[in-house]
Amino acid sequence: MRYPLAFLAISFLAIASAQAAPPMPTSLEATEPLKLSRTFRMDRVTNLNGFAAVERGKCNTQVAVDGRLRTITVPIFVLISGEGQISRVVPLNTDCPGLDTIAAKEQIRRMQGNTPVPADKQPHWYWTKLDFSAEFDG
């Protein structure tokens, strides 16, 4: 897997409880999707910064093209403590540390005061994705 740099870059988040964290999952299919009570729309600056990281030529991230619309999808694992606090945010397989950092920061911003509290009060891994989209001429 290609996310050790993102994991190290985002590991500044402390685990919010003394409960042992479950191991990070290895596939999205085996993990519950993250459901937030509020939805968000990214601003243009965040979108363009995400594309700039790819356009510098240091990333092999796939860009979906639909006419003039370009989209980069970043899947993310999120560890939520038993109290509903953000413990870890790990962007997956973008092969682009700059984009990983932007995605992780945006996901943390979206989750502030908006995280689920696990029913069993134990830490759980969830998955989500961020789509960075921008319209380009040509």
C-alpha cells in the first residue's frame, strides 16, 4: 500500500481515549462508510490546490475527465474514538503527499463537531472519499 507518508504526515492527531485502536483496515469494502450529519462543498481554492499538486508532475494520481470537468477522487480511512472524536485520517493511494495533506485537512474540517459516536462506544475505522473537481477550458 502507498499511504505511509500520508499516515506519518497526519499522525499528529492524538487518539482521544485510552481504548486500544483497532488495526487499520486493508480494504474499503470491509469497512463501514462514514456518514456525517452535515454535508459540505469545497471552495474553489481547495479544489485548485488539489489539482496543482497533481499538475506539478510529481504525482501519478488518476484524473477523471468528463468534458471540461476534471475530478480527482481521494478515498480516506478515518478512525473515530468511542467518544466520537477524530483519531486518525489516512488518505489512500493517491501517490501524492501534497494532495494527501490537502485531502486530510479538508476531511478534518468537515468532521469538526460532525462525527458519529459509535453505538458500542469503541473506536471504529470508517471510510469516505473526497472528490476534487474543477472545470478547465480546452
